[in-house]
Amino acid sequence: MKVRVDPERCQGHTLCAMRAPEVFELSDIDGHSSPVAEEVPEEQQDRVIDAVRSCPERAISVV
Amino acid sequence: MSSEQTDDGRLRPRIHFDRHAPEYRDRFEEITHDLHGRCPMAFSDTYGGHWVASGNREVATLARAADVLSNDHDVHGERRGYQGISIPAPARGRGIRGGFLEMDPPEQRAYRDALNPYLSPAAVARWIPFVDEVTRACLDERIEQGRIDFVDDLANIVPAVLTLAMMGIPLTKWELYNEPAHAGVYTPPDSPDMKRVVEAHIAMMRDLATTLHTVRAQPRPGLVDALIRLRIDGEPAPDEELLGALGLLIGGGFDTTTALTAHALEWLSEHPDDRARLGAERGPLLDSATEEFLRYFTPAPGDGRTVAEDCALAGAELKEGDRIWLSWAMANRDPQVFPDPDRIDLARTGNRHASFGLGIHRCIGSNVARTVFKRMLLHVLDRIPDYVCDPEGTIHYDTIGVIQGMRKLPATFTPGRPLGPGLDATLDMLQRGCDEHGWAKPITERKAAAKPADGENADRD
């Protein structure tokens, strides 16, 4: 599974990092999210799917 | 529901909706689900006529359409005369632009870029020891009596003191700012008390103006300093705009978090099993419970927009100049997104609520709100876990058009012992920390926590 955060859509709600703190890191400057790595470790996949569902901006996608 | 044809031939679903009416508070769930079922985007004749978006999908679509929907409040009639985010524009603030929430990009972007390094999750996390000290002192003031008003004695104070600290305003002034920030929201325009509230508001704005001049002459770190140093096309922003932005920071920082905290504490008093579970399982539950309280109680229930060009959005034909009310509160109860939407589920997942707004104007202080709320809640659960709220003395705001807030929330509990100095001594100590260590600097200049120095408060470990 690969994860992507659309930087144009992300507004820094930070819910993804609450659900999957090991997968998403937040900018110190504005709190906007980006994946630590594109590839999601298998044991994190459920959490990432929950993060996708939690994003108010629908900014996260997985393939 | 009926439909009407406009002069230019558009057909639009028509409703009667008045969010300022007491009935809207009393019958919120019934009205919300009626709109969801019939017309999640409809036109109401109230306040000169405006669209009402209540469906989650409709609200989200509109909130992200900042290219065609404007937040501008053109108070001097210099542009297109748009009325900003309030429908109708409030009498009290007439002629004053509500800071960057009533601006469009790129101007709005410049303000947010200037303030973000003070308000990001990493920046706000530095303040946790500070918040803990203020919260401890508030509870210490009441813990021996076994009686507290959660609004007056806790939830009004902590957000106010932290907001002032982050701005770079002396902490002892919290009462000067507190009264207009809360009473200005809940006092009806025709109340005999309104004169006093207006005077308090004027005193607050005067102090903000004085602060602006003082910090400009003798810089001290904080959000005021950030706004003074802001440049748009190489030019500083006019004082009038800076005052609007400072007013927005006060308005956003004070009454909203108070409202969230009071409602959550009231609900937990009514649901002692959930309260015990939250106290015991705070590790896995605190984040999801916080987001659920945010969703369910939606302290700031909505914002207005103005259509800046003809377009079709959210199933409606919109005309330039049309006004739209985006109801975060109703979007948060849409059963298509939230199963069992009128129930509080502390472990809810996929909770993509709109309580901080959506899109580019999303609440810039959300990390402050969450942090302050969580620290206050945890202190209460740890120190007075058996509190019981008194419904007889509880006072909710009469209307929920601006803030879904509370004026009073008295409670009793088994008395305990204070852990440190009272509020005044604590604020003195914290003020020294702000002055000597520059706690209010942005995260780009200071990484360390706002931690009171060892020995200054020897009673605490």
C-alpha cells in the first residue's frame, strides 16, 4: 500500500497523525501533513485507512 | 418544502431558517434532520435572503470553493460591498473587519503564514506546562470548598490566560478581555445589560490598540509582534486591519474553547460510566473523545460566504452577490457521514467533523483549542473525578447563532487539597517566565517548553 497527502488540499487538521502517528508527520511550521514514507508498513495499513476516512479535506489517498 | 422561481428564472428550494431564533436551539436535531432529508442546500428568506447549506457533502464542497466564494468584509465600500462571514452582519462589529477570516487570498494567506509558526501542533505543545499550571491554580482556588463553577472558575480562565500569553499581552489583563469576549456573544441586542457590554468591548479594543503601539515601540515576542512584522507586498498592514486580526484571535481563543469544555463536562456528569471509562482509558480514548465532543457540540456553528461569480455548486445555481450560510453544526450531524449522528461515541472513528471549518479558512487555533481542552479535562478527571453538575444552576446561551456556549455550570465534588499557589501568584510566576524566557516566540526561534523554572513552585514535582 502506498499513501499520498495532497498538499493543495491538506489544511493541517492533524487527524491523520492522531490515527497513524508513525505514518504521518506534521510540519513544525504550519502543521500540514506528509507521509514519512510512501510505502505503508503492513501493520500500519488499518490505521492509514482510518486516517483516510478521518481527513476532513479528503486529502489522503492510498493505492 | 416549496420551490420558488427567481426573477432570472432559477428554481430554488425554499425554506424558513433562522439560526438566531431560540427555537433553533430547542429543536436543533429535528430541524437539522428535516433539512438533511428534504433540502441540504436551500434558500431562506431570513436576513435579506440567503442560502443554507446543512448537508455534509454540500458544506464541504462550498467550503473548498474559495476561488468562487468570498469571505471578504468590505467595511468601507472599496471593493464589491461584501458583508463577510456573519449573516446578518452584527450591529456590534459594524465597520470593523473580522481580521483574516473576513479576507480572501492572497491577503489572507499572508496573515496565516505569519501566525502559523506560533500555532502549529509543535508550537502549541510547548505551552502544555503553562496550561497545566493555570489549570492547577484554578482548581486549587476551589478544591477545598468542594464547589466550582466550571465556566467562571475554570473554562473561562485558562483559554483566556493562554491566549493573552501567546499574544504577548500581560496575563493579569485576562478579566478585561474575558467579559466582552463572552458577554458580547451571549447578551441579546435588546438587553438592558448591552450598554455595559458595549463599554467593556470598547475598553478591550482600546487596550488592543495600546498594546499594538507599545509592542511596536518596545518589541516583545508573541502574536501581536508577528502581526506588526507582517508585510504584504513589502508594506506593513494598516493598524485597523491589525486590530481586526487581534479581535479575531481573542474571539477565536476565548469563548469557543470555553463552550466546548463546559458542554463536555456537563455531558460527562450526566454519563458517569463514560466519565470513568475516559479517565481509565485516556490513552486510547482522549483523542477520539475530544474530536467527538467537537463534532457533537460544534462550538462555532457556522460561517457565511458571498458568491463572487455566477456558478453551479452543491446542486444550486448561485448568483454573484448571493449569501450562503455554511452550517458546520448541521454538517456534523449528517447520517450519511456519521452513523448514529445524535449519539456521542467516545471511540468514534472516521470522525471527519467540520467543527474547525473546512478549506483555507480552517480555524488557525485548532491546536490551541484541543490542547487546552484536553489539559483541563484531564485535571478535572484526576482531581475531582466525582463532580456532579447542578442542572438548576446551569445556564446555556439562549441562542446558538454565534457560539453554542454556556454561561454557568456549577458543580459539587468531594473536597481535596491544593497543590500549589493560587491563581494570582501563579499568574505572576508565569508572567516572569514569559518575560524572561520569551515563551511566546515562534517555533522557528524557540523549541523549548514554557516550563516554570525549578524551585519557583517547590510544591510541584
